[in-house]
Amino acid sequence: MTYKEVQHLYWRAGFGLKPKELQYLASFSKEALVNDLFQKSKDIVPLQKDLSYLKVFPQERLKNEAQFRQELARRNRQETKILNTIWFKRLEKTPRVLRERMTLFWANHFVCRDMATNYILKYNTTLRTHALGNFRDFVKAISKEASMIKYLNLSQNRKNSPNENFARELLELFTLGEGNYLEKDIKECARAFTGYHFKFNGDFRLIKNRHDNGIKQFFGKEGNFDGDDIIDIILEQKQCAQYICEKIYSYFVNSNINKEHVAEMVHVFYGEYNIEKLMRYVFNSDWFYNKENIGTKIKSPIDLIVGIQRMIPVYFTKNEELFRLQTLLDQFLLNPPNVAGWKGGKSWITTNSLMLRIKLPSMILEKESYSYQYKGNIKNLRIVSVKNKYQEKLTVYVDWKAYKKSVKKISLEMLKDTLILCEVNRGTANYIKRFGRRPSRKNLVNLMSLPEYQMC
């Protein structure tokens, strides 16, 4: 395989490779590389977060004291931010890159937001547990998660007054896609999920006297369906496999859907709904490595930051600075904008984020000063080109010794092949020629500051 093909695989299935890793892996066959990715991601290792602070918030006091509940909410917001940094460290260090990549993908598919740290940690564990498993089991598990039950108001869904929020998103966003169901289907679906609730510890609980035991009519079938039955019926629809395969193709291959390739994926996925089998098929397909699919995806903010960290060890010594960067770049891990999640693609490039994306390598690696300002509130935080009273430098530790060791006997050309996947124009190529031949600190920053580095 060519360097570009190998790096393409490891950017789509992971977070890129270092130069020596790329040189080594390029000697292996495609099948061997794909097998290695899956083998290394076989184990399921949940994020670890200390939750002992919850012991000072007993259930009885939370039921009866509003001020006590407010204090727990405040503490949870802090602890969930800490969970954000824990996940970042996992992304930076883990050898199980495919499972983390799949977890990120599913987190933006089964979108959920919750500041209850213990519940969202449990939710995240469910995402990574099923990330390469069976999609049928996955959907059923998601429907029983405390964070999802809270987020889409399932706990308010009762037989005498059904709440349709979860039913609508289950059909529109999670399984079938917009326009592939009727309003009647939403109503009948909601009836089947009545009574869904959760225990104080986050485990699922069905409140039987709130559940509608009446006959439901759903996609041509009739019966006393519960939530799991409804999910089984949804997955009988080939449109479900079509919708999921299109979404996977758009994320992992190309946002321009190739109908023939997706049809192949649907043939593999439909019926069995084995996610690992589907992803193996995608990564082993010749068309995955077609020229039009390489270097055509705009890196997400998470990919941008983690990609730099995996190339050269970088440690944020102040969590608030990592939070600020995520806010500026419009992707705050564990805090999606809405139930549809982040749009991705060209939406990553905004007037707020473009300058920061280009300046980010020099801000992190050379501690270049930057300025930012608020416009109304934190959501309108943006970087600015003028100096002002907010001018700062990131307080990060960059392990240049580790970088020097990783590029020993590596040419600048090899570093360029590692960092730049898309085609460069003649002007950029001439500009790179002026760098010389060494993969020095300055040249690393120069390459990462090119617009082409934004692509993977």
C-alpha cells in the first residue's frame, strides 16, 4: 500500500500515524492492517472516573431539598468537564483507535447530552461497548439508558399522555431517516415506549402502571408491542440498513454518496446488523482507497487537536484552556449542540474558527500569543487578529525530546507525506521546498499551519 493509502486508513479508522509508524505499516497488506486495527480494538475499556463525590448526595435529601439538588447539579457540571479531559487523554494515548473512532461516530449518531456525570459516563460506556457490535442490541440498549431517557423525555411518556420526543428521534435520526415513516407511526411507537424510566443508580426501570398494554399498529403489524418489539420491526425495514450505511459512508468514506458502494454495504449489513462485519467490508474495499476519497474530509476540531497530540506529545496544564479551545472551535466533547449533533464537513469552517484552526499549531507548539473576545456570551467566544486585554499564551507542555526521537533519520518529505493527505498546488509545493530537508520544530509547525493540513 502507498503511504497515502495507509495514512488514509488510519485517519478514517483512527487519528493518523507518526512517520516511522507509517513507514513500518506501509510494508503490510491491506488485509493485515485492517485485521490489526480490529484486533487492537477488540477489548472494551470504559473510561474511568472517580464518582465518590456522589456519596454526599443521598437520594432522600435530593428528593426533598431543592438547594441540595442545585448543589449536585453544580458539582456534576464540574465533574462532567473533568470527564471531557479524561476522554481527550484516552483519544491521545489509546492503541484501541478504531473503537475510539467508532465511539465518537456513534456519540454523534445517538446524540445525548446530560450533566449527570454518572449517567453520561454509563452512556459513554454503552456507546463504546456496542460500537463494533450488533446494531439491534445497540439501539435497544440506548433506549434504556438513563441519559437518553432524560434527554428525550421518555420518563414523561405515559399511557394516558404519550410523549413523542423519543419516538420521533428514534425513527428520524437513529434508524430510518426523515420522511420514511408516518405521523401515525410516531404515535404508535411512542405508546410502545410508555413507562420507560430509570433507577437512582442509572439502571433501567419499567414502570408497569404507566405502560400502554393496548394493541398497536406499526408498519403493517399489529400487537401488544413494547419498545424492543418496535425496534425489531424498524430493523426489518431495509431502509434502516440503507440509512445507517449512508451515514457511515458519509463519515468514513466521502460525503458525496456513491449509491453503488452503499448498496454493497447494505447487502452486508441488512438482517444481521453486524457493525464490525460492515466496517471490515468498508476498510477492505478497493473503492475505499480511491483517489477521490483521500484527503477530502475536513478534520473535526477533536481530530485537529488529537492529531497534533498524537504526532507530538502535548499536555494541557490548565483544563480551562482545553475547554476554551473546544468552545472556539465549535465542538465541545460531551456537549453536542442539539439532538441532531454536529453537522461536520464544511460546517467546521466558520468565521469564528478558521483563523484559530490555522493558528492552532503555532499556539500549541510555539506558544504564539492569541486574543479572543466575547460577543454576548460564551457561545460567541471567538479569536481575533487584534491585540487586546485578553491576549494570552497557552500553558502547555510540549515534549520536543519525544518528537526529535520519533523523527530521527526521517526526511522532511516523509514528514510531509505523514501530515498532508490531499493534493497540494504548485504554489504550496514551492513554498514547502524552501523549508529545506529537515523535520525540525519550525518545519513541523509550518506544515501543520498549511490549509492542506486541515484535511484528512
